[in-house]
Amino acid sequence: MNRAEPFLEALDRKARMLAPAARATYEANKDLCSWLLDPLGRWAEAAYGEKVFDEAARGYASYCLGVAQAQRIYERAGRYTPEAMPEIMSGVYEDEGYMVPYMWAAILIYAFWPSMVNHLALFRNNFLRRLPSDASVLELACGHGVLSLLAAEERPDLQVEGVDISLPAIAVADRLLKVSGHSGRVKFATRDALQTNGSDGGGGYHGIISAMLAEHLPEPKPLFSAMGRMVSKDGLVYFSTAIESAQRDHVYEYNQESQPLQMAEVAGLRAIWLVSDAGHASAGGRFLPRATAMIFQRR
Ligand SMILES: C[S@@+](CC[C@H](N)C(=O)[O-])C[C@H]1O[C@@H](n2cnc3c(N)ncnc32)[C@H](O)[C@@H]1O
């Protein structure tokens, strides 16, 4: 069943200025966007009822507005000027009223921003479809949990664990999990991605997902060290991050694609595929907001 349409119609109602661009991105990438939106629409409606489409559209609208405002402040300041971590924790990650709409937006941008559609392609084609059989997968900062659920949907042989620092985000992930039919193979927990749980010493995971996390960490180098330690010899890491792209909770500023690549190399990880895209950029600023996604394997 086509579940993209309810999301797009909700954008027409609740985010009218953003709807044409979102629809154009969807129309140009129907197969890939439906790969995300069809199961997402099914799970979201089963978990939250049909009001969820309007709520997701409102979340998408306020997120896009927040991104545009943050980018204007960044252009004036010349650098990211985030609040202190305790304020980000209480005002963003621990605040259900902020976090739940943010989580709908965080997943919808994969289907509605041209730059993120390329991430989705890399995630599905070059990561999920190439993981070894019966792989165990860890998702760091899983947020809404939808990438983990898509992993389970795409590959019935995978076992997936997702962790996120935000209780309200994990509550969304758990609600979607409950109706997804993947409860036996996916589990979510509230935890700091950098906090070890004893199982990360010996290359215990065949797949690691770290999507749009590094820019949220005051210092991302320990994230790369942890991924280098945790991924198995034959495993793959899917990594993505924002570059020169300000948001309220972006605290680490990357300016060049070579910076995360270098951090990965130092941690023993080598990029085997990479996309970087400024598909959502506005022209004329001194910064070019973009997002990069990479697949790493152990060197
Ligand atoms: C932009 S969202 C990305 C969510 C999802 N990975 C995606 O790609 O849509 C950033 C996520 O990072 C989480 N986060 C931030 N700092 C974290 C940390 N230290 N450990 C675990 N999760 C963290 C936030 O709670 C939020 O869910």
C-alpha cells in the first residue's frame, strides 16, 4: 500500500511552503522513498493513529524553520554557537514536547531532502544489502529507531540493537517496534552511545550504524575509536554527519569531508564508499551546508 501519500498530503495541509519540494524529491526517487515511507506510514499509523501524519508534517515544518534560522545565525557568527550540553540535554533530548516532532522530521528528511535521499540509497544498497548473513547490528543514536526497523524489514536474518541518549526518542522507537512485527529481532535502549556496555571490546558487531550523531558530540573522536573496536573484521560501518550545517543541537563543526575521514583512518577504519551532498543548500553564503555519508570497513 502507498503510505507516502498521507505524509505528502499532510505536508500540503500543515507545511504548505515545503510541500512542493518534498513532493518533487519523492517523485524523482519513488522506489527509494517508498522503501522508507511505506513501512514508516504503516508503523506510524498503527502506533499513533491517523493523526500522526499531521503531527509529522508539523514536526517537519518546525524543524526546517529551525534549520534555516540556525544557518542564518551561523552565517553571522562564523562558527556554530550551541548552548551548553546540559541545556541541550534538558531543552532537546529530555524534552518530549521538543523531541517527538523533531524525531518525525529527522526521519522524513531522508525521503524529502535530495541530499538525504542519497544517504538512504547508500544505507540500503551499500550497507544493508552487503552485510554478512545473520549479522548482528548496533545502531548508535537510533532516535526514532526507523533505520534499525528498516534494517530488520530489509534483512530477515539480522539481529539489531539501537541505543539513544533520549528517553522520549526511545519511547517513539519502542512504539513503532511494537507494531512492526520485528520485536523478536530488534531491541532499543536508552544509553549514551559512548558508554560501553561490556560487549564492545572484540569486534562483536558485523554492522554499526552511526547516522547523524557525530555532530551532536562535543568531541567525536571517541565515537570513531568505539566503532573501530566494535566492528568485526568482515563487518561494515554506516556513518553520516553534517558539514557546515548548523542546528540547535549541532555542537561539533565539521568544515571538510576529509575531517571525519581522517578521524576514521586514525581509528583503523577505511571509507569504501562516500557521498556528500549540498542538495538542500541556499546559494551565496560563506558556508555550504551539506551532509556526508560513508561506509567504512576495518583496514
Ligand atoms: C539528528 S538525530 C539522528 C537520529 C537518527 N540516527 C537519524 O539518522 O535520523 C540525533 C540523535 O542523536 C541522539 N544523541 C545525541 N547525543 C547522543 C549520545 N551521546 N549518545 C546517544 N545518542 C545521542 C539524539 O538523542 C538524537 O536522537
